[in-house]
Amino acid sequence: MKEDRTVLKRTLLRYGGAVMAVVLAAVVRVLLGSVIMADHYPLGPYFLALVVAAWYGGLGPSLVALILSVVIIPVFERGMEGSHFGWSIDARVDSGRYMLAGLAIAFLGGRMRAARSRAEANAARAEHALEAEQVQRERLRVTLQSIADGVIATDPRGNITALNPVAERLTGWTTAEAEHRPLTEVFRTIDNTTLNTSEMPVVEVMYGDSLVHSDDHRILVLKDGTTRPIEQSTAPLRDERGKITGVVITFRDIFERKRSEAQLRESEERFARFMQQLPGLAWIKDDQGRYVYVNSAAERAFRAPRSELYGKTDDQIFPPETAAQFRANDRHALSSSAGVQVIEALEHGDGIVHHSLVSKFPIPGPNGKAELVGGMAIDITERREMEQALKEADRKKDEFLATLAHELRNPLAPIRNALHLLGRADADESAREEVRAVLLRQVDQLARLVDDLMDVSRITRGNIELRNERIDIAAVVRQAVHACHPLMDDRGHTLSVSLPADPVYLDADPTRLGQVLDNLLTNAAKYTDPGGQIELAVNREGPEVVIRIRDTGIGIDPQKLPYIFDLFMQAERRLDRSQGGLGIGLSLVRNLVEMHGGNVTARSEGLGHGSEFEIRLPALPPATVEGDRGRSGMRRQPARALARRRILVVDDNVDSARMMALLLKRSWGQEVEVAHDGAAAIEAACTFRPELILLDIGLPGMSGYDVAKDLRQRPEFERTVIVAMTGWGQDEDRRRSREAGIDHHLVKPVDTDDLEQLLAEQGRHA
């Protein structure tokens, strides 16, 4: 396409130039009519235009210029002063002469243009041929330099024309020394079987016109007389016309390969002896899958003598299923440089199927290519059983971690909602008090969950400890409904709650039972379309309290209903519900309900028909709670009047330190200073002289233990009360606190009632 555009452009320039030459001649004739003598040279400019068109454009453009000038000459000449051009006989004679002369000029110009084009083409071809020859020589030089084998090139007479660096190194001859010498003088070989001088294949290549490959039975005699085993091939060199212009010999040093082959044979013998001594199975197959070696253990396992196994394949020895297992990955082992390990079930000689660790690996042949595949098998039945036990233990660990993560996330929803309510300007005092109660309950739950995490023995057993107390089920239901209301309001659900007229008391853990209801209500909200209905009903039926939660949601697939309480069991995933499925929550519900001595069941008429969950828990007899009716737990004691004291708060968590300082100042009227690291704590203590220090243990620079030890060595702090307030709460941590001189060890988050009681007691002692 590009060449076509170039040709078109040149053609347009040639013909356009011819037209412009004629037009320019006419303009010159008109402008210089008085200068140009009309009687002697009236057509002079036009002749000049024809010459230019013929020289630049050739025959075609000059003919165009001639025709155009014949057309426009009468038009311009008739109006010229002194011009005799017109319809006279002289004018016609002049026109005829002009046309004949123009044809002659066009013909001669075309010949000159053609000759010039041929000369330019010949020059371009010659230049291209020279460049191609130079490129070919450079390419040959670079190729010879980069080839890893030795390369020698000769002319048609067998004299050397080039050696690459590898050939120089292998023969001991440099290119300057070997150039123009006969090939037989520089590249002399002998047959390593007859030890006679080998015939050069150059003559056969030159006259037989073929590519000759030699075997590896040649020994090259170097310039210094030493020898090396080589492998060579010879091929003709041809020019562009196919004529043979020389010979190229390619050869390589195979000394290392020969040595490797000898070492391989020795290694195979050692390997055979080694495999025979192995306690497990050992065998070798060729690339066709035929057995070429088996040890005695394999004979017993395959239940066939060695003589019957040699040359046979797996299909000829084993049943189809066993043969397929035994043959697995053989091809991959042949094409791989590393061992391939697979676990297979093999039937040993005792008739029992054992799990075996089968290792397959390639064995290279003399040419370096993998021609054999070796295999070994070791009975790992006991190991598999141990692995299964470890997997089961790991599964239980994951189950516990999943349960723990789910428990830790549950309190975050009411905490987030409570904080949102606190930030509203229209929140009245009663709302703030309710929010405060929610925050306290949820923080207490988080603290207890963190305590659960510290009990390692309980974690490994998979137990969750219940902290039972006498509770009114209505109070637990109200708290759960309160926690789930924001989600239901957001989705526009209608929640109806039915509670018994009389209190129903349980011996249960209120936090865990609240989790059960939270999970069921949250699931109902998640899997019920906006505007749906959710019902929660609590009734006493004999010795049991029955809690039923119904919804008009997506329902449960009948095939999944029997497994709905299994861990990680998922409901149908839908694009409009991105909250996951019934994977962890329902498993936790069942475990917690069963730990309370109850049971939980699920019912659904199928997808799109909603679902119902029913919980049955043992209730306390009415006589047991008759005298306690109306009591709902301990009432918070009024705040004590605390004496004003100097207190130093040390905590690297800036938010934690600021909140504690605000609590001490605004709630209890204490004088407070704050420090955020060990060195700052000691400096503040020396200047502030606190009466009580609330000291975090995990501090940057120096720990809280080090701070306490430093202060106790100073006489002014011998009687200062130091209280550890830390997240480290194990027995070892408490022991280290005592050794450092710390008076009390409180675990975060510290209960404010406990802290207030401690401050009051210290005030009385003071």
C-alpha cells in the first residue's frame, strides 16, 4: 500500500510538472511578448516547456505538455501584438513544425527518462546487493560468535575461511593461523574404534550435495597433539543461486557426556544395589511403562517373581483400578527434573490395602534424556491416620475461632448504634441513660469473651463455660429485640412480640441466651424482604419455656433443612443479600441451647415460604421464684463521696488515658496527671508526687514493671499505692506485679464500680 501511494505521488508530480511547465511558458510569453521577438522566436517558451517535461517526466508527460500547448498557443498568440499566428498558411506551417519538433522532443525525452530510470534501478540493486552481502557477512559473523558449538567454514577447495571462538578453543588454532590452510591440517580426526584417521566428509558434501551427520565415534586431534572425543555434522554452503560455495562443519566436545555416561552406568549399578536393600517397594520402568527392575519387597507386594514382572506393564500385572493408580504421573516424572510424589492406595502381599507414599523420578539415559522412571513406595497408613487426626484438630480449632469471632462481633452492633444515639443533639437524659446501660452491658460481654480466650485448656477442649443466674426470660427478650431493632427498622420489617403475662424464670446465662435470640432475630431480618413480618412469641408449656421466631422470608430448601445447624452450612446466596448465610450463627445457637439443657428445631415449607425456629428450655418451677417476684438483679449503689487525691494515669494508649482522666476528674473530683511512657511516668511522679498511680504494664521504652521497681527504690514512693491496669491478666502477670511492688492488679476493661470501691478503700486507709 505504501509503495502504491509512492508511485501515484511520483506520477502526479510528473504529469503535474508538465502541465505547470506549459502554463508557465504561456505566462512568460504574455508577460515578455515585447521582449521575445514574435517573428523569430514566438514559440520559444513552449519549446523550453516541452524539453523540461520530456527531461523530468518522460514520454507521457511530454505528450501531455505538447497537446496542451497546441491547444493554448492559438488562444494567446492571436492577441499578441505583432504575432502572425492565426489561420494563415504560415501559422499552420509553424504549428505543424512545432508539433513535429514536440514529438521528437517527447520521444527523445522518453528514451532519456527510461535510460536514466534503468541506470538508477541498476545502481539501487547494486547498492542493495552490497548491503545484503554486508548484512549476510555480519549475520554470519554474529551467528558464528554466538553458537555454543565449534564451527569451521571452508571454500569449495576445502581451505579454511573462518573459525568461531569455540572452534579456536577446541582445536587450538586461531583464525589467523588456520585461514587458507587445508581442512585436513587443522581439523584432523580419528575413529575411536579403529584408531585410524577418519575420512573427511567434505568431498561427499561437495559432490554428493547432501547433509552428512557423523556419529560420536570420532576423536579430534588438537594442535598440541592432545585428543578430545567429539560429535560433528557437515553441511554445504550455498549462494543465492544455490551453487555450493563451501562447507561448514559443526562439532562439540562430548568428553563430559562420555564421562557422565560412564558415571551413570556405575551409578545405576549402585542404585540397583541400594534399591535392593530398601525396606519398601522399589522399581524402575522404561518410557513404555515396562518394568525393567523390581526389588524383593516389590516382588512380595506385587505377588509375582521378578522374572514374571520384567517387561510387563501395570495393566498386565494389576487389576484396572490398581494399575491406573500405579501408573499415575509416570509420564510427568519422565518429563520432569524433580521427583513426583503422590499418595496411592496399594494392595500389598498381605491382601490389605495400605496407604503408600509413592515417589517417582526420572532416570536419564546415555543421551541425557529421561528414558526410565524409578519409583519407591513406603507404607504411610499410620502417618495418614495421624494426619487425619491433625486435620480434625485443626478443624475444631477453626470452628472455635469462627465461633469466637462471631461472638466478638455481636456486641459491636448495639455499641455502634448507642454511640450514634449519643451524638444526636436531641437525645434526652432518659435516652442517654438507656444508651449508657447498653454500652455497659456490651462492654461487659466483650470483656468476658476476652477472658474466655485466655483459658487455653478450655479452648482445646472446645468447651464454653456458662455463667448461669436466675433470669426472667422477658428481660432477655427485650434486650435482644432492642439490639435488633435498628436492622429491622432499616429494612422496614414489622416485628410483633408476645410475652407471657407472668414472669418465667430460667437458670441460664443471660449473655449466651441473648446471643441465641440475637442470632435468630438477625437471621430473620437478613433473609426477609423489606416490608416483611417477623413474630417472636414466648410461652410456658409445662416445665419448659418455648420461644418461637417466625418470618415471611426466603425460607429454607428442604434438602438443606436437616443440616441447617451444621457449622458453615450456608443458605442460598442471592445477589440482593450480601450478608452471607447460615454458616456459623445457627451452629452457635444449637450449641448454646443444648448447653442450657434445651433443644432448637427449624421448620420451613420450602423456598419462598418463610421459616420458623423453636427453642425449648427448662424453666424453674414457679415455687422457686415466688418469693423473688419483682426482683431483677442488684440495684446500683449510689456513688460514694471520695476524698480528693492526686492520681497519676500512665497508659501509652492516648484515648484510654484521656478517658480515665476524665472519669477521675468529672465523676469523682480527683486531681489527675497523665503520662504515656515509662520515662515520662517517672518524671511526672517526681514532680507531681501522686498518692496513687494507675499504671499500664505494656509501655514503650520500659515496661510498667520496670517503672514500679524504679519508683519503689525511691524513699518518697515507698508508701505510694501503685495499681496495675493492664490487658495482661494471667497468673504469671499477677506474680510479676507483686514482685515489682505493685499493690493491685486490675485487668482491662476495668469495671468502674470496682475502681470506685478501690479508691474509696484507699481513701479510708489514708
